[in-house]
Amino acid sequence: QVHLAESGGGLVQPGGALRLSCAASGSILSIYDMGWYRQAPGKPRELVAEITNGDSTNYANSVQGRFTISRDSAKNTVYLQMNSLKPEDTAVYYCNAHILRTNRVRGIYWGQGTQVTVSS
């Protein structure tokens, strides 16, 4: 079994910063791509940023230059540093990981989500 645990969400004023963390645990053999998605009320879930196991990154245009994704492979953890936050960044943020389990089965796993609210 695999579990992704997110932390770091909360309420922040416009222009502020937050750092999200997501740690994967369980019967993990390897982790490939990891990423962050978000879903605002009434909108579909969208990709925010992703990072490969070779540390190549990709960002949504709306967060380019403000958000930074990184990972610590030794800790099976992915981070999202969010700076210059805007009200339109308000959403539930989900982490995602492509994982090869010890039983040699590969799957895509999701965290439970963490709320980020940007408001004055």
C-alpha cells in the first residue's frame, strides 16, 4: 500500500508565500514523476507543476516564475514553494506521484489535498 501525505496549506495574504510538502510512504520501490495539481470551486483539476526523477520541471503558465517545485528523493518527498500568491491561486492542492511498488506494479497515487486560501 502507498500513502501520500500533504502539509503546508493555509490562509495567506496576497503577495505572501507558502510551502507545500508531500511525503510518500509504503511499499515503494521507485518514484518517477511527481507533481502538484489544484482544483478551485466549480473548476476542473489542473496541473500546477511537475518534476521528473531526473529533476526536469514543467509549470503552468499561470504560476511560472512564482512557484518552484523540487523533490528530495531520499525522503520520497516533493515540495511546492509558492511566492507572490494571488487570490486566484486559492484552491485545494493535491500532490501526485507515479510509483513502482515492491510488487512491481506501477500506479498513479494522489494525496488527500490541502487547502490554500489567498485573501486579505
